[in-house]
Amino acid sequence: MLQLHYFPSNASMTPHMLLEELGLPYELVLVDRTKNAHHDPAYLKLNPNGKIPVLVDGDLVLYETAAICLHLADTHPQAGLAPAPGTVERAHFYKWLFWLANTLQAEMPLYFYSDRWADTPEGAAQVKAHAEAHIAGMIDQLEAELVRSGGPWFAGERFSLLDPYVLMLCRWTRGMARPARTLPHLGPYLQRLLARPALQRAYAQEGLGDPKV
């Protein structure tokens, strides 16, 4: 059985939502960050970076959210969570998946953990402010792409693994001055995602209450 090591509202949210979309049997294993469980020796054997999530699939131990999502899509092609390899659509899919992981998601720690990049509270406040401004510009890119694709989903007519990834990252903006949900096209799009039963189940299992972004 698949095993997902997770913590609520962390980067494990996207593979968790995908597992529910796929309807696969799996086990959730809580990595309690409040007790520094992600730094325990047993967990570091799974992911030496001490980051969440980890997916265990038989003998395969996989970390990095985007890699886990691609693995789930590629091992269950009948679900259509990614375009066919070798197509133009697949190339654009790769572009957005890696942009979400390496550009938008990578900027988020500068906002949430700004004290790690500064020696003073004033410096940390500057880092956080700059990160929020950068993230706002990236959220604008998501809005523009949603308009370009024509919806109802991020890549167009078909739901893909990009959609829960976008939802997770947009959720992380909820405490910012201009949350993603306030944009004219992203807002309704996020509500369409939150109406999906699989995503609602993942939210409930993580104890996040009513689905919100």
C-alpha cells in the first residue's frame, strides 16, 4: 500500500489530494513538525533533507512534491492527470509544474520563514515584504494563464495534477495583503476546485475544517 508522510497544510497537500482523486488505497503517516519529527533520524533516512512529504511505494522512497505527483500520474495514466509524453501539451505541463515547484513554491519560505534569511527583526521584515511582492507578481501570472487557457481548469478543459498544486500554493497566500482568492478569475477557479469531493476529503483528513483558500 502507498504511504504518504505528511503534515497538514504542508507541501504534502498536493499528493494527498491526488491520491484521493485517484481513489487509491493509501496510508497517511503524520510527521509532526510541532515536535520536530521531520528531523528525527528515522525520518531523515527517508528524506535526508528533513522536508515533507515522502511517498513510499513498495521499495521506492520518493521525496519532492513535484516528483511524487509525476510518479502518481505516470503510474496511473488512465486517470489522465498529465498530457501524453512527447506532446506540446506535455511540454507546457512540464513548464508549469516546474514553475510551480521551483519558482512560486521556492519563494514561499522567504515569506513564512523570513527570519532564517536575516540577522535582525528589521531585516526579516524586509525579506518578508520583498517575498510577498514577488509572490504577488507570480499569482498574477497564474491569473493570466488561467485566462489564456480558457478554463475551467488550469490547463484548459481537463483537470490535471497542476490544479491541486495551484490550489495548495494559492492557499498559502491567504494571510497576504492580496490573497489569490481575491483575483477575478483565480477566485472562482479555486472555488471549483474546492467543490471536488476528493479535495474535500483531503481537507477533512488533514483537519483543515471547511475547505478554504
